[in-house]
Amino acid sequence: MVSEKALISKITWRLMPFLGLLYLIAYIDRQNVSYAKLQMVDALSLSEYAYGLGASLFFIGYFIFEVPSNLFLNRFGASKWFARILVSWGAVTIALAYTQNATMFYILRFLLGLCEAGFFPGVLFLMTLWFPRDYRGRMIGLFMIFSALANAIGAPLGGMLLDLDGFLGYAGWEWVFLATGIPAVIAGIATFFYL
């Protein structure tokens, strides 16, 4: 018979790196609008107010759909629901690269919040299903490390993507959204099969 410690170790190695990668993608995705702003505001003739409103609409959408999203997680299961979350938020992030005006920016930011809602609390819920109470604090701490890693990666990545301004006909700010949306879609597809 396998010991509890060995079983937890096996679950940890199977689940936590993957969940951490998803959180890394999510956290970089949350930061991308601040990097894109450096060029996007001028390109779209957005006022600082318009940018600020659009940036904040993400959190309004997130707030509204956070609880319903987790009810759906319970109903559909982690693999299907997390896959839906990642693919839809990736698609909306990609759509942000094609933003033409403030109204489109507002709508897409709100939709992004709706799509991404439930990911973080859903992961915490998933951990309660896989890890006994004595291990949860360590697992949450391990999971949270990926947000710090995202901060370390996000700023240089954002700067590098902005430097692609004009490459293949896309502005640097458009590259920011494309390059952060595509990994979310790919990770969403992988999530469906991995979780």
C-alpha cells in the first residue's frame, strides 16, 4: 500500500506544475494591458480616462461572473471548465489586438473578465479536492510562486513585444495581445486532455 506522503508527492508533481503554468499565463494576461497601453492609447486615440475605464471593466466582469463560474466548474468538471476559461480568455485577448476604438476596448475588457472569472478560486477549490487540509497551505504557496515568476517574466516580455512594432504589419501593442492570447488558447486545449 502506498503511503499518504508518496501519494501527495505524486499528485503534487502531476498537478501543481501544470496549474502553476496556467496561473503564470493568467497573471501575464492580466498585466498585458498595462504594457500595451504604452502604444495603444496613442494608436486608438484613447484618453487616460477611457483607458482606465477599459482596464477596470475587466474586474467588473470578473466580479460578476466569479461565483457563477465556480458553480459551472462543479457541474462540468475541472478539465472542461478550465479549458473553456482558458480558450475563451485567450480568444478575447487575441481579439483585443484588433481593437479599433474605445467602445470595442470596453466590451472586450469586460468580456475578458467574464471569461477569466473563476480560474483562481476554481483552482483553490480543485486543491481542496486533491489535497488534505494539512497540505493545502503549502500547495497554495507553491501555486502563488507563479505570480511572482509572471511579474519577473511579464515586464521584459511586454517590452520585447512592444519592440516588434511593425513586424508582419502589426503594431507592438497588438503583438502584446496576440502573444499573450495564443498561449492561453493552446493551454486551454491541453487542459481539456491533461486535467
